[in-house]
Amino acid sequence: MALIELRDVSKTYRRDAEEIGVLDRVTISVAEGEFLALMGPSGSGKSTLLNLLAGIDQPTRGTISIGDTEISKLSEGGLAAWRARHIGFIFQLYNLIPVLTAFENVELPLLLTNLTKKQRRDHVMTALGIVGLTERASHYPRQLSGGQEQRVAIARAIVTDPTLLLADEPTGDLDAKSGAEVLTLLQRLNGEYKKTIVMVTHDPHAAERASRVLHLEKGSLSQQQPVAVG
Amino acid sequence: MKFVNLVLKSVRRNKRRTTLTVLSVALAVFLFSALRAVLDGFDAVSAASSATRVVTVRSTSMIFSMPTSHEQTIRSTPGVEDVTWANWFGGIYKDPKNFFGQFAVDPVSYLRMYPEILLSEEDKKAFIEDRTGCIVGDGLAKKYGFKLGDKITIQPGIPVYGSQDYEFTIRGIYRAGSSAVDNQSMMFHWKYADERSTPKAQVGWYVTRVSDPDRAAKIALAIDQQFSNSAYETKTDTEQAFSAQFASMLGNLNLLLGSVALAVVLTTLFVAGNTMAMSVRERTTEIAVMRTLGFRAATIFSLVVGEGFIVAIGGGVIGALLARAIVNAESLGLAGGFIPMFGVNNRNVLVGLGLSAFIGVAASLIPATMASRLKIVDALRRVA
Amino acid sequence: MGLIGSYNLRSMIVRKGTAAMTAGGIAMVVAVFVMTMAIAQGFRGALVASGSNDNAILLRKGATSETVSGVLRSQLPLIEAMPHVARTADGQPLASPELVVIISLPRKSDGNPANVPVRGVGPRAYQVRNTLKMVEGRQFAPGSREINVGRQAVNRFGGLTMGSELKFGAATWTVVGIFTADDASFESEVWGDVDLMQPAFQRNGYQSVTVKLADPSAFESFESAVVADPRLDLKPSRERDYYEGQSSTTGTLIRIFATFVTSILSIGAVFGAMNTMYAAVAYRTREIGTLRALGFSRLRIISAFLAESVALALVGGVIGCILALPVNGLSTGAMNMTSFSELAFKFRVTPGLLAGGMIFSAFMGALGGLLPALRAARIPVARALREI
């Protein structure tokens, strides 16, 4: 059963008097437990697609359903609440808050819940444990390497046990070794913890780790290439 | 409550900027509290005024005197319970800069009229019995190191009192029981001054206690009517009205101090607003990330306002406490004379804190609104 | 320096919100400064305008002001006889014996009683003080209970209009004329015949004598002549010096207040400017690195940022001056501590004050920009270029 259903989704931007089409009637289904890679040249709309899945942007046309919810119909406030519960987002530039420790960064999404302080602490340490950084809990981002920062970001993304993990070029800013570590971690989350992941990337090595790869070009899907799980 | 940590950490983001802003607010609150303290000082005198005392002066101007014969006439006015009088001596103690109130009074009736002058019975007796004795307020005694038994010399400043120096012995140090009297003055025997005066038998002002506070104004008028068409016409007012006149002579204080206070608030709003705007502008990506994590626009708004509030309150606490410690008439050397005792009391501190809270919130409103209205995708796109 | 100039200007424009707020803070401080100093200026101006260099005022030796001075009636003819005193066309000495007393009149603004000075003057007072002009009615006739009132007194206190009657000193006096005196303190006064004022207030004798000198530069010889005469225990001063001295107590008080308030305010504004400049430096770190790599010296960078900060502050200063201007000419009053009388005067915003305000704002800008400018210059070039 499909966890994610995009039906006929289009996105256009208006700049001055012009209308710029970024996505053109894209239809995709993603099953639960899939690890999907979205590839395409820059300007193909893949990041936009990810943003739509995360609910931080709204499609101009078409519908998006995730689980039982048609997110294209939610209000801003509804989206925020939904996002907090269901989405874990991993950014290319990690985007950790510099004045917070690793622990506090991971805890951030939990502040939106009703958990007690102790419960939050347990969740955070668990998440940090999964990414292998419990001993760095009290370090600040500037004290961490790029790879470690991204892993903290991943911990932040999974701490609420979200329905869906979205990753935007997660290895884009990392060296080969750190990048590989991160991808291994993602694979583990998908294989061991059964997390559904949609990852945008332009790196074929990264795409190899996914269970399915979709190509986007100029706003449309070009071909579906099932790739063997590697 | 769980967001407090987040707000506190945000404040620590740029320590220098936060410090400068906190100090700015602290200064503003300090200044504001100081001004309010002065205004409150005047209000306190007014509020402590006795409802049963009225003051009589020459109608042409209070600087002219009245004859002692007025006393009997005042006493005979219906509604009058007791009468005393006093003269402003205006002498020089060592240096003209050492300004304090010196009053020639009739000790027995004056102390009876002003129960707020707190003096032990034996000191009272000693003062009454010594023609050249005097009593000084404990504030004055502290300022000049006066002790019981000290001899002080005062040079007359007003030609009426002659040119010879006056020698006094301190027979009592009084405390002020309310703001109706100040503790920075000195009282001595009117007879001592009158002996050396030319002309004699002149009184500066009369103070009368009336039987019924609700009829004070009418009794005051009745007193004046006794002397209308005489050579020494009088003007009698309630104690409260009389002190209000004094305050108004110094200038339109409310307007002046109010305008300054306004300027202070505006300046600080600019400074604090600037800080908050900069703080928000630097964090557009972070704000977008938090929105992505599920933080709502309203929450972002509150976090920014919370930040402004904390910074401003920090400054407010410093400013208010500093004002409390430093700003009071005694330590500033402004005690005595025409400006009443003032100090920053607890209420002023609370007002100061309230002001800083207002500044913090007001300055943050626009930056907070802009932060909450941020379009997530635009903000995320900016960096990469 | 041309590059730096327009570069700074454009940078300021890009960050207009911040720049505006900083300028705003400085504008407020300058406005308060100018307004409060305008009070002091107005007060002092009113008194100083009262003193002419052509005149000398004689007080009893040791008297610090008219109110505590005394001149015997018998001393007047001696003074009038002195050759230093100017004379009218028909040989009358231009000397005015004077006595100032205070009456209580209600203030129009709040109804409270105010101390208004009543000056008994000699018959030729208007010629001794020739800045006075009658704008309504005529001079009081000597020997009569007629009085003249200064225009500012008419505006400020009740019951002084043309034809009104005042009761004081067990007599009734009629207002027959209103005069102006270039906003001098005399405009807060009521004038009448000194010989009638004396008995009205149970006084015997005058407080002072003001004379017009035949030769203003001969003051010193006049002074020595007075001092030499044993029958005259008087001390002459140039009228202008006397009035300047009179303004000092209250004037100083006002100025202390103004300085206190403005200093504290200015510190706040300087902090605001510092914040802005620090942020500007941080924001443009890469640009600074580039400029340095291109060969612009540290000193140039410092000057550029200092100039930017000062320019921004000057803009604030101009706004502040414009905000303060409207108070110029506003009438108000304050108590002159030395005479215990109320002086009506006008706020005076002088060009000097405005210039002072501008200099003050430039100073605040320089202070605020100094540390950030130094920081800008100290950024190592390589690091600056690496910054994103």
C-alpha cells in the first residue's frame, strides 16, 4: 500500500509577469519502507518536489497524500503540526542551530510535543545512539566535523519517529568518507528500522544505495529504473 | 517553559550586541526611574499634607512679613483650634553653598502643630528651655556630622536679622514622621531672631490647625477676611495647596520630565528594535529550519518577542536597581531646600521593570512579525 | 577615497532599516539636547539681554543681588552728580533708582500663584534702558499710580491687560502701557514709580541705581570714583556682567539637568550605533578582505568605516535638529533662584546650539564607529576572503 501518492502535481512560480513552471503533472507512488532516490540536473525540480512532500510548499495543482492525510488540503497551522509528527528533514548544509549543543539540536522537534523532560532526554539519547554520537551530546556544532554534524542532523530527523524521512542532497557538502558513512546510516535506517526515505541527490554513488531511482528533467519524470539494492 | 532555554541561548548568540543593548535599556530605565523619583517626591509631600493645617502668608507675596498681632485675630476665628508661626531665616552656615532650611519658630506651639516632628521628650524640653537652642533633622545631622550639644554658628543672610553671627546649641535631633516634614532642616527660637531684628515682631507665615478638615477651605477664607482691607492682607491655603504652589514655581515639572521620559523611551526603542531586527535577519535560515521541523509561525513570533523581552528585562533590572542605589536626594546632595526628599522606592522599581518589558516587546514586534511571515522555501533557498 | 565614499553610501542604503533606526536613536538624543539647552539659553538670554554694556548698576557693597542690596535716598544725588553719568539733551542725569518687590499673581497656564517682580523705577528709566519700547499705551506718569507691564508678563500672568487694575501695597494701580524689551527679563516685570512703591511696601530707600555711562569704555574710572567716595558704600558692575551673574544659579541648574539627561541618553544611542557598525563590518567581511587584497591600507578601511558611522550620525543629527526647532520661541517660565521671582522667557534655539548638536552627533557617530572600524581593519585578509 502506497504511503505517498502524488497525483498530477504541478508547481509554477510567478516572477514579475512571467510564470515559471518547475514541476509539470508529476505522478508518483512511494510504498512504505521504500528508499527512493530522486535524481536530475539542477533546475529539474527535484528539490521542489521534496519541499512539497515535506509540506513546506504547496502545489499549484494536483494532490499529495501521505498516509491518510491529503496534505495539499491542510492549512498552514495544520501543516506545521503534521510536519512535526510525520516528517524528518535532512538538509544539505545540516542546518544545526549554532548556539545549541548536539543534544539540544536533536531535542528541538520534541519541544513541540507533550513529552516530559525525562522522556525527551531518553528519545534524544536513543537517536544519538543510533547515529553513534552519544559521547558528543554536549558539543556545539562548531566542535563537530561536517560528517558528525550531518549525523546529528539525522538524529534530529528521526527523534520524533517520523513516518517519512526526506533528505536533500545529504552528502552534497561532505567528503567521500563521511558521505559514505551517512549513506550507510540511511540504509540502516531503511533496512533495520523500516524508515521510508526519499532522497534527492545528484551523486550516482548515493543513488546506488537506494532501492528505487527516479529521474526528473525539466519538471517531469523521465524514466523509472529499478536498481538492485546494493 | 521548555522554550526558555532556546530563548536564552539565542540571546547569547552575539554576546557583545546583547550586552550593548542590555546596557542601553539599563541606562534608559535608570534615567526614567530617576525622573519618576523626583516627581514622586513632590507627590509624596502633597499626599502627606495634613488635612487640618492651613498656611497663611501675605497676599502680595510670601516674601513679605505679617505682624505678630495677626496671631490673636487668627485664633479668634471660628473653626481655629491652634496657631503657630515661623520665619524663613536664610542664613549662611560656613559657606553659601551649604544650603538648608533654617526656621525661626515658637517652639512650644510649633512642635504641637507638627506631631510629625519626632523628638524625645527630654530633647524637646531642652530645646524649649534654651533660648539659643535649636533642633536639626537627622538627615541634616548626618550630612554635617552634627551631634547633640554641638555649637553651630550661622551668619544672617537677610538684612532684617541684623549683621551679627547667631550662635546655636543643638538640643535635639528630630526624625521626620512623614513626608509632610523633611529631615534636612533646622528650627530655632523665633524670639532669638526677633531680638536682633529690624523691624521687630514680624512673622513669615502662620500655620493654623482647623477643627474640621472638610471645612478647611472655608475657614481659610474666613481667616483672610479678617485681614482684608488692612495694611497686611493675607492669603490662606491648605497645606496641600501651598506645597503645590511651590512645586509649580520650579516650572512645569510634569511636562518637562514627562517629555524627557518620552525621549528616553523612544531612543531605547530605536536601539532595541535595531538589535532585534539584526538578530532576526541573521537567523533566517535557522527560522526556516525550525519551521520545517514543525514550529508554527506563531511560535516563532513568540520566541523572537521572548528574546527581546529577556534582553530588555535584563537591562531593566540593572537600571532599576542601580537607580535605587544611587538616586536619592541625600546621596546626590540635593536634599533640603526647594526640592523635596526623593528616592527610588519599590513602586518605581516595578514601573521601571514594566517599562523595560514594554520596550522589549514593542521593539520586537516588527522583527517578530517578519520572522513569522518568512516563507520557508525562500529562506532555505537563500543560503545554498 | 572616492571608491570608499560611494561604497559606504551604497552599503548604507542597502541596509536602510538598520541605518534608519540608528539615525533615529541619535536624532532623539540630539533633539533632547537642543531642546533642554534651549531652555538654558533662553533663560540666560533673557537675563543677559537685560544688561547693556553702556550701563552700570550700583549695589550695596557685598550684595550679591538687588534683592539683598540697599541704596540710601541720600546717595542718589551724589551718584547723579558724577560726570561719568550720561545726560539727556536738557542736562538731566540718566540714572534710575530702583526697587524690586514681588507680588503674587495667578499663572495663566495652571492658575497657581506665581511670584511676579514689580520694579519701581526712576522717571528716566526708559531712557537709561533704551531697548524698551512701548507697544501699547504709554509710559506711566511719574508721581501717579500708573504702571507699565512687560509683554511676556501680560502673556504669562493673569490680570495684566491694558486698563486693568492691580491691588497691592494698600493701593490700586492701573495698567496704562505694555512694553517689549527684546525678550529681556524686564518683559516679565511690572514697572512703576519707585517713589510711590517705597511706602507701598514699607521700604525706605532703593535697592539699586542703574546709570547710563557717558562713555561706556570709561567704566573703570567710574568704578574707582565710586569706590573712592566714602559716602558711597556701593559697588558698581557693568549691567551685563551683573545679569550674567544673576542667571548663573538657575542657569547652571538647568544646564546640569540637560547635561545629565543627554549624557545618559547619548550612551544608549552610541551603543546602538556600535551595534549597527559591528553588524556592518561582519556583514561585509569578505568585501573588506577584497579591498585589502586590492591594496587598500588598514588606515583607509578604518577611515571608511568611521566616516560611514559619522555620516549616519550626522543624518540623525539633522533630523534631531529639525525635531527640536519647533520649540524655538515657545514661551515658558522658571524661577530665578537668586531673586525668588518668576522669569518668563522663550526657548532659544541658536545657530550655535544647532551646530553644537551636529558636532555632538558626529562625536557619537565617531565613538560608536571606532571600535568596529578598528575591528574591520584587523581582520586578516586571507580569512576575510574565505568567509561566506
